[in-house]
Amino acid sequence: MTASRLDDRLSTAGDVVSALRRSGLRDVDDSSLARALYSSDASLYRVEPTVVVRPYDLDEVHAVVEACRTTGIPLTSRGAGTSIAGNAVGTGVVLDFSRHMNRILAIDEATRTAEVQPGVVHAALQRVAAPLGLRYGPDPSTHTRCTVGGMIGNNACGNRALGYGRSADNVAALDLLTMAGERFQVGHDVVVASERLGGLRSLIGDHLATVRTEFGRFGRQVSGYSLEHLLPERGFDVASFMAGTEGTLAVMLGATVDLVQDAPVRHLVVLSFPSMAEAADHVPAILPFDPIACEGLGGRIVEVYRAANGVSSVPELPAGDGFLYVELAGDDAAELRARADRVVRASGAIGHRHVTSPMEQSVLWRIREEGAGLASRAWDRPALAGWEDAAVPPERLGEYLRGFEALLDQHGLHGTLFGHFGDGCVHVRIDFPLDAPDGKQGFRSFLTDAATLAASHGGSFSGEHGDGRARSELLPLMYSPEAIGLFEQVKGVFDPDDLLNPGVLVRPRPLDSDLRGMGAGWLPGLPEGRQGLKLLHDSGDFGAAVHRCTGVGKCLAAPGAGVMCPSFQATRNEKDSTRGRSRVLQEMVDGRLVDGGWSSPEVHEALDLCLSCKGCLGDCPTGVDMASYKAEVLHQTYRGRLRPRSHYILGRLPMWARLGAPLARLSNVALRLPGIAHLARWVAGIDQRRSIPAFAPRTLSKVLAAEERATGGDPVLLWADSFTEYFSTDAGRAAVRLLESAGYEIRLLERQQCCGLTWISTGQLDQAAQLAGAAVEQLHPYVEAGIPVVGLEPSCLAVLRTDAVELVDDPRAAVVAQGVFTLAELLADREDLDVPDLSGRTLVVQPHCHQASVIGFDADLRLLSRTGATVVRVGGCCGLAGNFGVEKGHYEVSVAVAEQQLLPAVRDAGPDAIVVADGFSCRTQLDDLAGVRAVHLAELLLGD
């Protein structure tokens, strides 16, 4: 770009930002951090916006449109940013509706409609409609975070569109604003006089033959503008037509959507076939039985899910390499079973299973819903979006898939298939080698060949996600020149200056332009030699690691049973989500927008509220591990430099605890004095509202050394982590008594050894590697001898399970990782174990984040259920998370995280409930914020 053109661009950008701020808009952000967050969606495309605006109300949207019109800056509307075609990124203003304009305005039970703002999340609408026996029909796999406005913009469909229709089929009315400032409503029962609508009616009237022959040929023909809705025989339905226009014609201010009655009973039949193509062959035989869903799922996706979550995580499935989920819905379970039996007989499947348990159905649907993320991990190279949701008439699907698989082979590529087979729509993630010298050329060549193949089967390049930057250029392979010209004329009616999402659908950007790097960029400041962490599965390549995030946005979902992402749940700010942090780290690797390397302010601001909970490692379908990325950034940033005070105190807490242990009683007395406590908090970087945990009067090792030990049973090494050794000795003593009562002979290390957890969380990875290596050195002989090692602090045990393997260049680390266990893992299957009878009591159980995400909690639940108590498992994070919640600047977020799930669960359970938490942080948080003493599992089972 020449200097003069750059000056013009900067001037124009400054003009629009100034205009926006003069208009009184409350959330205008042109920082490099915001631009990095919004530079990508869930697609392969990267486009730097000029400014991000999160409007609060309709007046602010009007002001944004006016500012863009007068300055000539493009405008791109955005919901949750889960678009996989690149239709939620733009060079000008990005208008994010999800932050503030996300309310359900009304639900009319009589007309079965809901009036919503564009940023309403699909799942939120479902929660409000469900008690009325209603639902919003379309349900994309991203339903926990996608917005209704975004769904309508892309004509989203989802798993049950076969029964309930597409977004276009469920639009009652739309409130629209053109770039000229004209606002009008369109819908089934809305008659509006508008020069633009009049021009549109005349345009369609002049091209009836083209519209009738080229559009609406089958249900999933989503590519281009769906002009069939504008035919006279369809009532000139502008609202339905607007679904799928990808924000290129008008800005959506609000929508009234149709709701449907939800059948109370679901019956799922899983059918298996030798291949996905053979599964597709039999779809036409299933459709006459009126399923509400007929979904295809490749066996490889199931295996990736099983490998990530354990063998027991997947319900029993019939043998085969391709599966169809056929879901029937109705009022009568017996009738559904009979119909399901007929489906099986007609299906030609080699195996089948009826699934009526809602819990098992939920797990199976979760695997299908996470298909995009799981498919990205199915091959040696990352598998990417690009040719993502083509559709063909269902009767052509098997033949199309055989041709598609041959095309993959021809190009030397791999793809894992899944999708809405009942509608003929196929999703696939492909291992495009974009970082290769000819990567872009190969990408273009494959997409062109794939488009030609789909068109030859009468198909559509997009079956639900829109064309965006990925496929708009290919539309002439599907439509006649007259139809393409008609698209341009329609665009001219509504947006003659081409300011709304330019480069999409009409006058498209080349499909290989604006592709974001996939880890092959340069990383400023990266020292020679290995990085602090090997970064599991990515061969130590930080760029490849952060690009594991594909943007599917599961981290944006409302709080649930998982952990990810606690700070986002508290702030609802994109920068505090796993995806947002990944985007900023990707920009750091790219080095253009975020150009300060490891010490970039944008990077540290994005990572500041990361709790290092490892929730993403367990919950993110693409396996992002933000805790490790944060540790690496801190490691590289402060290597050889002065660190924050908290790193030296909290980050080295076990060292200070060991040194202070002989003076524990004196220290505890001193820290009760206000002046000394205030000074101690200031020195350590601790928020003054936090308590300072008291040292145990004697370390666990000394307590146990003074007691007689039982002998003669099976040996178990009790590994006393630093928290149990110096602070929470009650849990350690209870564990010893419990294990001895179960017939074990307790062994202890001669010298207490720290795992390095606090050093890891503060990015002091050189020292952490030394400590983890020493722990491996001490524990390996026991593991090698077949003696189980039991740890009581989940976060420390998780270090041995994962981080030590990453940090320590010693094959024994992997051996130790397999030989360390939680107390529950050791005892859960002991049928002779005596557990207290807690019938009639309620247990509120807070799994430590690292246990939920790294170790697993099933063994604990099995043990707890044997007590006879009502077990309430809390999801999410406690909010303390080691040093995070006590550090100055984090208190409010820490409390807000605790208020998401933990504290309400404790309050709801009442004062007689027993709160169980193995994590020292979790127990500290409960004591600090609720005045509740939580017990360790060992204390509970001991029954004292």
C-alpha cells in the first residue's frame, strides 16, 4: 500500500470512529485488542476490522448505519462469530449484537411466535419456550452460543431441520434497516409500502422463468440469494427471502420467529453401515417414516471423542464405520418404538441400537454436535473448514459421497464426514496443507473441483452456513449468468454503494484471499532452543498450538456441567473467552496487528483473567489448552526479567511454606495482626479482601512420623503435595486412616517433593521443570514396582498426569503419569469398602477444575453414590484457582465466577448439606466467601 493510500485509509478510519463517538455510542472499541478479537470468525479467513461496536439499542444501530453511510466505511453484522464461511468478518465496522442486544422481548403462546433482539442466543430462547411446550425449530450444533440473528442471516438449519425446517421456514417478521436509513418491517402478515420493495417485486417479475427454474429445487439449496421466496405464488415473502442474505442487504434490528410444539417423547435409533456412502444410500428409505432428524456420523469422529474422553464416555454402538442417527418424536412411546422397528427393517443397516434413555441420547447428540471440532483432530494435520456444508438432493447423496471421497484421494487430502444426511447436507473438515508453498493453490484447486462435482449432482455449495468468502466466487459454477446478474441487481436495490458485508455473494472476494495463517507465521522474540512446554500434540510449535482453536465457540456457551470458560461466564467479554484469547495469540504469531511479541499488551490483557483452570483442555472440542499457552507466554515474557511480586511469593508458595514450616505457630499469630497481615498481602500481591490461609501447626510428614502405622496390607504410597503437607493436614490424616482401614499399608516419601504447580501457573517453567523432574525421580521407583501412588490435591496430581510429561525430557515421566491416582480411583471399585450411610443428607460436590478436565470425576461419583446421599455435582469453577483469585485485581471476577454455580448451589442446599471439595483452592474459596467448611473426600468417607 502506498503512503498516500495508507494516509487515506487512516483518515477514513479515524473519521468513522470519531463519528461513532460523537453519536454517543457507549461501546466503541478500535483498540488493537478488539480488532484482533474480531479479525476472524470460525472460518479460515482473517480480516482486520477498523472498529468494533457493540450497540445497546436501536438508536445506536441507527447511529452506526449513519456513520458508515456518511464516511463510506463498510458494515458487517455479527452474532456469535461462529460462521465457518467467513461471513462475519469485515474491513470496516463490525457490529456485534450479542453483548447487549440479546433480549427476548415477548413470547405469544397463542400465535406461537417469539419477538427477539438479533443477539439472543438460540439456547436462551429454547429455555424460555420449553415450559410452554414450544421450541424454535432450527437447532444448529452451535445452539448453546449462536444467535438467532446470525442464524437468520445464514439461514441456519441444524440437526432437526428435517422435522422443523430451516431458519427461512421459521421467520414470521423482520425489522430491517437499510444503509440509506430506511426502516421497515416485512413478514407473513405485514404489508408495507416501500420504493425498494416495489423495485424488488418488479425485478423478480421480469425474471420469473429464471427464478422458477434455478431456485428452490430442493430444501438445502442455500447458496446465493433464495429468490424463490419472492415468487408471486409464494406471496412475495421478503422475510423468508432475507434469511440467508448474509447481512449484505440490510441490518436486522429484530425478528419475530415462529415456534413449534415440541413432542414430549423422543426415540433414537442408531444405524450402522460399512461406510458413510452406504449409509447415505439408505437415507431415502428412511425418510418416509417422518424422522425429525436423520444425521450422519463417521466412525472416526466417534474414535476421536472416545480417545479424548475415555472408553466409557461413548455409549455402546453397533459395529460399523458409518452411522445414522434417526430420531423420531411423538406423544406415544409404544408407537414410536413400532415405527423405529420399521425404520430398522427398511434401513439396510448392518447393525442397530434403540436408545430411549435421555442421558444416553444426550451423550450421543453431544458427539454429533461436537463433530466439527472433533473432525479437526482426526488426522495427522489439522483438518480445516473450507468446503464445509455442501448439499445435494438426498437421493443423490451416496453417489455424491463416493465422488467426493475419490476427489479427496485425487488431491492427496483426508476428510471426516458427518452432517444432515436426511437433507442431503454434508459437513467435512479437510487437512488442507495451507502452510505448504503451494497450499493456497491446492486449496483453490480442490474447492473448484468440489464445486463442479456438487453442481453436477444438482447440489448447492452451501446447505446452511452461507457462501461467505469461502464459496461466493464459485457461484457461477452453480447458477446461470442471468441468475448471477439478478443477484447483483437485488444487491443494487438495497445496498447500491456496496457497504454491507462487501466481498460476499455479490462481487465476491477471491476464495483464497484473506486466508489466515495456520501456525506458519513468524513469532517475534522466540528464543532459540526448546520452548518451556512441548505443547501436547503440536511438537512444541506454539503457532500450531494456538491455531488449534477453529472458532466454533463452545467456550461462549452459558454455564453448564463443564468448566470452560469461567472468566467469560463472569464478564461476557470476548477477550475473556478461550476463543478470544486464542485469536489474540494467533495475531501475535502473525505479527502484524499484535506486533509486540510475547510482551504485547494485548496478549497480557487477554490472558490476565485466564484462571489456568484447564477447563478448555477438557471441554474444547479442538483440545485448546489455554493454561499451557498462558504459562508459555509468561515464561517467555519474564525470562531473565523482573517479574510481578505475586510470582515470587504466590508462584513459589511451596518453597516459602517449607522454609516457614518450623515457625508455623508464630507465623499464624503474626498474620492475625491487622498491620502485619496488610503488609504481607501487599508484599505478596494479594487482594486485601482475601484471607491468608493458616499454616498447619505441624507438617503432615511430622504428624504421621509420630504415629504408628499399620503393616501387612497392599502397599500404597501417599504422596503429600505441598498444600496437604503444610496447610491441609486434616485431609492427609483422614486419607491415611481411611486407607489403613481398607487394608492398605501406607508408605511415604522420605523427603516431601513439590510438583511445581505454582511455578507452572506463573510461567516459571525452568524451575517447574526441575521440580517436576525431581518428583518423577522420586515417584518412578514406586510406580515401576507396581505400588500405586495416591495424591490428594487434584491440581498437583494433574501436573503429574500432564504437565510433567510436557516439561520433563525423561521417558519416566510418562510412566509416572500412568501410575498416579486419586483416592477415588483407588477405592471406587472396592466392594468391601465401608462407606458411611448418609441417606437423607445432601452432598454438594465441587470437583476441582483440573480433576474435571484432566483426571475425570466418575470414580468420585460412584463412591459418593454408595453413601445413599443426594449428590449435587456443581459445574464450573470455584473462582479461586490457585493464585488467580487471591491476586490483586482479580477479586471481583473471582467472586463473580463463584456466583455462577458454586455459591448458589451451596445456598440452595441449605445449612444441613455437606459440601465436598478435594481442591485446597475450592475449600479456601468456600471459607472466604460463604463461611462454609468443605470437607475432603477422605474426611467424608472416614465418617468421623
